[in-house]
Amino acid sequence: MIITKLKMNKLKSFIFLLIAMTALTSCSEVEKKLNTSQSINHTCPIVEKKNNILLDNEKNEQEVVKLISSKSSNSSYRNQILNFTLSQLYFAPHATTLNSHTLLIAKVAGKEFFINSIPQKQNDFAFMNAVSRMAKFYKKPLSIRSRLALIERNVSEYVYASKSLEQYIKDNQAELFKNRALKRLYFRGAQGVRENELFERLSYVKRLNKLTTYAKNHNSIGSYNSNYLFRRGNYSCSFDSKLHDSNMAILKRPKKSYYNTFSHYKDNNNYIIGVTSSLPEVGDSIGDVLLSNFENDNYTALCLSEQNQGRRYLLLMNGITYNAQVLTDLINNFPQVSYAQQYMNTKRSLVLQNPKRTISEIYGETKTEQGTAQYYTPALGNLTILELNNGLSTYKDPRNGQLTCK
């Protein structure tokens, strides 16, 4: 059949129209499917784990009991929480470094201590400054060298790797493999250490003089420290939640950070809880990793909720830019924490500006937002809830970035 030029043009127009209609139909179908998925209140079982010791990998608990005891006197316990905190340098070397962003909340004989230590530049020793201030508060000598020596005498040369450490090794495999000292610690042949496998812990004692001298030469020992908790209704937070009621804009995407949450609970008047955040820079030496600056807006946000009969809840939010904004949205919706599972499974949201729009989770129980354009993501942030009530209960976030349960 012969097709004339006119007929050919008409045919081209028809094909273009058909393609356009197909595209519109496809977009509508995608939107319909997305709206359907958004309407599903997808949640996972929230497991309560009761254990008075919390570590990045619970298999290292046998090492911790060599350093801290629930049967110790108050005077001994003040010493032991310092040693327990310092021991995190060995169990989670990717997330707890000498210059980690550090949140500590402790209570000994009813006397409570809090610090938020934020590194301002490289070699600030933010983690060490937090430990030093806690030692001063509880009137115990820091004696850093002797404490590290005690830890290294008691903690095994090889300890268990966590899932977080495994991920750090995967994320930085090429750089770590090039560093001879770090390659020896984190690799077995060409294979990086995996969760629940043993790895050789660092020795800080033999490196302490060199690291301290280096920091002093660069006039770098110091960090921003705050001992103040901001009050908001039934909550006390490590940040001023009123600043986040205006729904600040997200300015940048941070680099991936690594976290370590640890705790030892003796009773309602004696415990230590800490969380460190780090972004280790893999350089030519181990010192580059241990003193890296946490140049990030991804600091862990903490809120404490007091309940009747001495019950306390600690909310720790990390894993997203401006964790404080996401946590503020949650505490605005809950006057107090009365049921950890419900709190954990509530949809989280984030309001961005220019143009104004709301990012909401697909995960979680329905929470409606009015007046702004809606965008959806599988999950926002990572929340850990600690309940202190005649024991320590931990509730970990089931969100994993996919609509499946861990």
C-alpha cells in the first residue's frame, strides 16, 4: 500500500497522540498505586527487649561485665561508668572516636549528669571532653592513661563486630583496604569483617601520647559543650524544640553517619546512657580516623519524658538531616510517652520550604497533613526508645527503608 505524505503526517500525529495518552494513563496508574500504598497503615511488631546492658553488639556483654557491676557501691559505680563509657572506643571504633559527637546522661546515687559535646573542628577530642566533664562532676580523677590501660588489660584482644561496623567497612572498603593498619584490623584476606565476627580491637594506650601531642600542637583540644536540657511540656530535650516549630527548611543532604548507643542500668538512681555519632575520615593513619571532625548536621537528638512513679523514657532520633525537627513533630503529637509501641509506629513527617511541602512516611499509622503538597518516603529517621522502670527496656525502630519487617 502506498502512503502519501499527507497520510504519513496524519499517521505520525496519531502515533504521537497514542503515545501521549499511554504516558498519561501510566502516570495516573502509578499515582493510583502510590495513593493506594499510602493508605495502607503498614506497621511492624515493636519488640521490647529487657536487658540492663545495651551495646552495639550484645555478644560483647561478657567483656563489659569485667568493667562494671550492678552490685558495686555508689563510689565504685562512679568509677565504673567512666570505664564503661571509655570502653566504647574499643567496641564501636567507627562510631565512638576521640572526637565523636557525644550525648551522655547518667545518674549515680540520685545525682544526675547530662552533657551534649559537639566537635567544632578536627582534633577537638569531643568524646574525651564529655568523659572528662562527667569525671569532674562525680569527683573522680579522669586518669585517662590508667583507665585505658585497665580496659585493655580486661577486654579481650578480639571483640565482636556489630551490624553498623560491618556497614561502615562496606561503605569505605576501598579506602580502608589501602590503609595497612586498618586493613589488618578490618579484613580477613580481601573480605571485610562481618557482624558477629571477631575483629582485633585498637590499642589506645600506645597511641595516646602521639595523638595528644598532635592535638596540642594544633591548639585543638576543646569542643562545644552544653549541660542544659530544654524543657517542653513533659519533655526535656537536648535541643530547643521551639526553633523547629516553624518547620525549617532542609539545607543540605549530610554524609552518612554511624551511631553507637550504649547503656548500663543498675537501678532507677544509678545508670549511664550514651550515644555517639561519628563520620570517620579514612586517611593515611589511624589518627585520621580517631580524630576526624563530625562536619555534619546529623547530630543525634534526645528527649527525656518523665512519668509517674519514677518511670522515664528516653527518645533518641538519628539517621536523617535535622533529627531534631522530626523528633519535635513527634513530641508535638504526644503530650507524653505512655505506650512505646504506639509512639514508634506513628507516621513521621518533615516540612520543607520553597516551595512548602510535606514529606511523610508510608510506614506507620495514618497521620493526615493538611494545606501542603504531599510527598512520600518509606521511612524517616531511626528512633530508639529506652524505658527506665525497675530495669532497662529497649525498643528499636523496625524501619529499614523498605516496607518489610526486620
